[in-house]
Amino acid sequence: MARNDGRDVKDLRDIKFTRNWLDHAEGSVLVEFGKTRVLCVASFSPGVPRWLKDSGKGWVTSEYSMLPRATHTRSDRESVKGKLGGRT
């Protein structure tokens, strides 16, 4: 059985990594899996939340966003609904 693009069900899509895709981020990579594209960006800000100040610990956070019309259908974000679900 073949997929729409001709690959066998056991075949992976070609994967392409483009490092430093953004000019102003400390780090970025564009990852492409066929028509699926994921942009990962790393940035640095000095400091930590107040509750971690002087603890000797660091702070890492992340954000997720999907561009409008990136897929045929789209679920509303939990932050828009005012409640948290499994994606948060």
C-alpha cells in the first residue's frame, strides 16, 4: 500500500534541518518533514522569576503557536477558552 506521495507505509518523509534560520535569535532551526515545517527558536534573557531569585537555579520556559490555516481544522487554544486541558 502506498501513501498519496508515493511512499510506502513504512517509509519516512525526508527530513531537512536549516540551522540559524532566524537572524536575531540566539539559536533557531527550521525542521521540514515533507510539507510539515516546524520552527524552533531559543532565546536568552538574564534573570529568573522572583521566587527563584538568589536560589542558584535557572529558569527554562517554552511557548507553542500554530499559524492560522496551518491545518484544515483547528482546535481553540485553552487560554482562549479560559480553561486548561491536555495540551497545556
